Amino acid sequence: MTAALFLFPAVFAFIMAIIIPFFLGIYYSLTDWKGFAENVNYIGFSNFTKSLASDEFRYSFLVTTVFTVINVVLVNAAAFGLSLLVTSELKLRNFYRTGFFVPNLIGGIVLGYIWQFLFNNVFTKLGSDLGLGFLSKSMLTNPYWAVLAVSWVSTWQYAGYIMMIYVAAIQSIPASLLEAANVDGATYVTRLRRILIPMVANAFTISLFLTLVNSFKLFDVNLSLTNGGPAMVMGMTAVKSTQFLALNIYNTAFNMNQMAQGQARSVLFFIVLVIISLAQVAVSKRREVEM
């Protein structure tokens, strides 16, 4: 009874804020819900078929997938490289750890506006002054470079957080193991490939999962940095080139006032994210055993 009483506040909050809204969302995705409970009619899977037939939604899913692949690689590569740096014999390595982690403390909305100013004003001014043509025009005005710009900002913000996971894993490796390999004449690259990476395989599983999920769910930086722009043409339809899935769902529900359609898209988003996340964890766990 005592344990149940202590658990009750957290369980009650979880049920009220997560479980009930989740099942209500599934129900409303099957109706013509417009944001209020009155005159709600059941229409079946019409919202799902309309969403899947929408060029804008399909493009958002495609560009989100591309961004996720790029972002997962960049964030984990940068985080692992930084973790090797701050676990070496480098002076002031604790100071560097703090410095690399600080961007993660900045809110995504604020971060997006800061980098928007840098891309649109600082970098273009530097490009003009130095005669560098590729910098004289903002990356945010190009449909293809804008995706890379969002990934760059996301990596700058999130790599320090993922770095701490790798640091904890590296520090858990027995020092005697690395010293023995060093005495036996193993080079740094050999120690890295044969000892360090296999020993931190569980950290790769966790980090890949976190970066995969957060990349798919990215909203705040996407909203403040590009707001989905710039526009481009896909087939015969004008679409926003960096409107990722979360922003597409938000715009559908609140800007276009299609609440049920937005809810249907969020259900599809949830299903896809669960399938991809479970597949990634299963593959990564299998790699842990092989290592």
C-alpha cells in the first residue's frame, strides 16, 4: 500500500497526460473532429487515405527520413570524436566537456533564431567580404542546403549530450585492458577497433536510438530556423522543402484547422517511428552480441 501511494502521483500523471490522450487521438483520427467535441462523426480511415495521398505529406516523410539519416551519422560521429578527445590526456579536458555540453542547454526555439541570424547575416557578410561565392548567399534560401543547415544546427546542439553517454561508456572500460594492449604493441587505431568500440557497443545502441527518435521528432529548431521553407515544386505540387513531419502535423492541425487530419498523420507518424526504433534496437543489440 505504501509503495502504491508513492507511485500513484506519477502513474496518475502518466495516464492523464499520455495514455488517455493517446487513445483519444486514435479515436479522433477516425472522425471529422474540428477541435471541439460537438458534432463529431465517424468517417473511418478517410483521414488516413487523404494523408497518404497528399504529395505534401509524402514529401515531409521523405525529407524527414533523409534528414534523420544525415543527422544520426553527423551527431554520433561528432559525439564519439569529442568523447575520445575529452577522455584523452588533454589538458583542460573537463572544461572542454562542459563547453561541448552547453549548447544542449539552449532551447531549440532560441537556438533556431540565433543560427538563422548567423546564416542570413554573419556568414553571408563573411562570404561577401572574403569573395567566397558559396557563402555570399544564405544556405536557408536553397531547398537542398537548408536541410543540411538544419542538420548542422541539430548536431551542434545535440552532439554534446550524446558525447556524455560515450564518455561514461569509455570510462567504464578497465584501464588495465588498454594498458596491456599498449604494452603488446597495439597501435591507437587497433586499440580503437579491437577494444574500445566493441566495449562501448551498448552506448552505440542507446545513442543511435536517442538520435534516431529525436531526429524524426524534431520540431522546435525546424520551426524557428526555417519554418519549413524555402518552397519548392515536387511533381505538380508546391511543397515546403524543410517541413519535417512534426511541423507538417502541426501546420495541418493548427494552421489549416484540419484537426482530425493532423491527428491521423500523428498516428501514422507514431506507427512508423515505433517500427523504425524497434528495428534499430534489434539490429544494434545483435551487433553487441557479435562484438
